[in-house]
Amino acid sequence: MNVEQLKLLAQRLRGVLERRNQPIGHSQSLDEIAALPGLRNWPEVLAFPHRVAAFELDILVAERLASRLKEHHAVDLMPRALLGVLVGNGTRQIAVQSINPWDTRKSAVYEVALESCEFAYMRVDASNCRNNERVVVVVDAQRFLSHWRADRNGHHVAEANGNPSTWIHDYKFEFAVDGFALGAANPVPLAQVGFWLKPNVRRSKMSNLMGDASEPSTTPVVAFTDGITRTFWLLVQGAPSFPVECSRSEAELLSHWCGASGVAPQSVAEITGMTDDSD
């Protein structure tokens, strides 16, 4: 667990206690903090985020302590969504089901952890064709954003180089808010993206002739086919990772450059068990 993750955990602890009318202030002594219900065995680093660099806390130790507090004091300091945020990959497939009772085609449903300790729900739908060619890749949010921004001549340069304060003003952002608000009852479709190694264009003939062995000839870049606004929503909500859909020909590259750790790409056919009608 790194310093930033510890800071996040400390903020979550602070929020839980404030909701229970037990605010933590930096002026309080360690003895006073230790006396708060459920905190006797909790490391002081969680109460004092500004001291976090001086401590190390193993995620397994934190989980055990959180489990003890939940059992004895009914305080859930580390809900599963928060653990997903802490470890950097809060995305998991939770079901394969028919979203609409009148449709026999299956959908794979994903649970995506948010910084608020809540979940968003997304899905990819099997179709009558190309299920083997459509692939789901779980991407690391920041790596994905970095490679989207890397395309300086892309169609969505301004959007890619925005931030949460600008993304929330996207003209379709409220539609994303409404869509994700439906939760597991109607998961939001995955964004569809592309990924390739874009050739770098030299700025002048002279630089082309002289060359620069250290300058890469290509730049790995992300592009969207559909789903920019729902991706904005996920980034604004602090999702550390989320699933996207791409073509099989681009899946390995996307996974290599942007993939969340320990999650391999899977085709829609593999995930849902629905092969193409022609198979």
C-alpha cells in the first residue's frame, strides 16, 4: 500500500467517524482517539493523514483490523468498494444474465468500485455475430486517460485534456448520471474504444534527415467509438479501473499499455458463452 492509498484510507475513516458524530481533529491526542469506539487497535496513521509518510501499513493488516471492527463494533471501515480502490483494480464480473426478459441474448455484468465506496454497474451484450471479435479489457483509469491524451491530433483533444471540473459540464453528462443511477437493475453499456500505435510525424525535413535515435517512431494512443461521457462520469467518480470494449485485433495492445494488473482480455463469446450464429 503506497502513501496515496493510505491517505485515501485515512479520508474514508474520517468520513465514517464524522457520520457517527465522532469527528477527528488534529488537535486531539492519540489517547483521545484511541478511546473512540472501535479505534483502540487502529493505527494512528489513519487518524492523522499528514503523518502518513512516516508509516507503513500492509493491506492485509488493514483488512484484518477492519474485519475486527465490523464484527465487534458494527463499523465497516473497509467496504469491498474501498478495497477495490485501494488495490487499484475495483472491477469484477459479477453475472451473466439476460437484462431484458424478452431477450434470450446474454449480457456480462461488471461491478466497478468508486472512490465514494459505492459501485457502478456496467454490461457488455452478446449479439448474433462478432462475439469472438469483440473483447472486454479492464483498463487502469489513469493509464487509459494518459494514452487518450497522448493523441495530440485526435478528434477529442480538448475533452481528453479536461479534468473533473470541466467533464461535469459535458452536454451529455446528466444522461450519464441518470444512466448509472439505475444501478444493477439496468447496467450501463461499456464504452467502445480503439487502440493503435500512431506514427509520429517529424516537425521538419531537417529533423527527418538528422533523425533522433531516442525519439520513438510511434505513440500508443486510445480513441473512442462510443462512450466518452460515461467514461467522464467514471473518472469524476474516482474509479481506479473500468471495463471497455474493443476489437480483438487491438485488445492485446490495449491491455499491454492500459490494462489493470492481473486481468486478461476476454472475448464476449468467452464471457457469455454465446458464440456467433455462424459458428
